[in-house]
Amino acid sequence: MTWELVLALGAGSYLLKMLGLVVIGDRPIPAALDRCLALIPAALIAAIIVSNTLSIGHHLQIDARLAGVSAAVVAASRRAPVLVVIVLGAAVTAVVRAIAG
Amino acid sequence: MATLRDPRVRPLLTSCLTLAMAIGVYAISFGVASVAVGASVAQTCALSLLVFTGASQFSAVAVVAAGGSAASAMSGALLLAARNTVFGLTMSRRLTGRLPKRLLAAQLVIDESTAMSTAQDEPQLQRLAFWITGGAIYIFWNLGTLIGALAGNAIDPRKFGLDAAIPAAFVAMLWPQLRTVRARLAAAIGATLCLITIPFLPIGMPILIASFGVLVGIPEPKPNEGRS
């Protein structure tokens, strides 16, 4: 690891964030684009969930995480508080992992 | 500004702090991993302070550890960070204000702060959720990194199921987004595209590809279409 790489990574990732929030974000945009932007969290969060639950690197893998995240889905669908959803997800995963070895 | 007396603020604070602490434990494992591949404690902490995007940091460290070039470490990490541009665009509607404030906010634009903010109903709570989540995670992420880098070895986050705590938190944040038919469709398409592309696209790219799901928003909504 070199300091050049550390600083370049820092600058690059900050610029990417700023590009969306400050540079592009100010301009008036067409209604259709606005409707699409409103759907970004749904599409991307769903993708983050399946990728964090069902994959390791390039491999699709079903393991204890699926049990934990499924429990989280049930809790969320019953409008449990976020705290309960998180703790339940981790706890079920830990238990299933411990039992399955 | 919503105050602490507001009954909606207390549960928001609790969930933000829980999430931040779970992420802090993950930061410990980043600190350990980074030092293990030869980065100094100062470099490891600088990565967390400046990059502040877990996936990018882990990928950069992994590529360096595998003997990859600086260019490949850079491109992999920035690909993973590219979704923050899209999240920044989403947040720009909610975070108006003076330029210095928005430049500061930009550093806190990450998956969790965007998701927690967009899960709220009112603009005031959306702004509050963004700053509390982003701020708390920034503190815990950097504290965890420092502890991990100094300790050199730490608890195994997998043993406590903490690898699933993060997707579980996202489940809680996704739920309120799914009130419209279009949002449910966008989520289903995004998740499917991501799963299909994981085996062959570079890591991080499938999550960006999921943004194609938002194209269901293009057609003019019918007058009777709405929440269901």
C-alpha cells in the first residue's frame, strides 16, 4: 500500500459522491428522470441485499445468511422496529451457522 | 429541526446507532485486514477517513494483497464507489442548503445514510436521518478501523452473524420504499439483474447494473395508479 494510492482513492471516491450530490444535483431535470431517480433506493437496496445475502465474491452461495435475512424480511413485513430486524437477522444467522457448523 | 422530544426521533436515533455499532465491528475487521497486507496504521486510518466506503476499502486492500497493480486497485475500488454518485443524486432533492454544507454532506453519502433517509416520510426527518446515520457511521467506522489496525487481530464478525446484520438492516430500510407497484417492480428487477450478473461482472458492478430497474419509472403514471 502506498500513500499515493491512499490519497488517490480518497480523492476519487469523494469526487464520485460530490458529482451526484453537488454538481449534477442542482440542475432542474425532466419529470420522467425525476420519477426514475425516486426508484433508485428501491432498485439498488434490493440489489445490495441479495448480493450481501447470496454471494461471496463471484460465487452465488446459500448459507446461514439466507436464514437470518429471511427472518429479517418476516420481521420487517410485520413492521418490527429497525433494531429488532437487525438483531434478529444477526442472531438467526449466528445460531444457524453454529448448528450447521 | 425535529427535536429529541419528537416521538418519531427516538426510534430513529436508536436504529441509526445500532446500525453504526454493527458497522463499527466491521471496521475492526477492515483495520485488521489492511494492516495484515502491509499497510501502516496511519494509511489504514487515512483510508477510512478519506474513502469512507467499506466495500471500496476492502476491495483496494484485497487487490493490493493479491499483488494487483495500483491501477487495478483504483478501478475496482472506484467501481464500487460509483453507486454513491447515484445516491448523491437521490439525496440532492432532500439536502438543499449552502455549498459548504453540501460539500460536507457529500462525504457522508453512502448506502446506509441514503437508505435510512429515504425510508422516512417527511423532509425534516429525511434530513435528520441522513446526518445522524452518516455522522454516527463515520465516527464508528473510523474508531473501529483504528482499534482493528492497532489490535491486529480481532473477533470474527461471522461468529456473531454480523455479516448478515448489514443486509438485515437494508431489509428494514427497503420495506418502506415498496409502497408503490413501480417501486416493487424496480426492486424486483434490480435484485434479479444483480443476481444474474454476479458470477461474471467485476465485483461491485452488479449493484450498479441494478439501476436499470428504475427505468420502470419512465412511462407517465396513469391517474388511477398509485399506492396499493
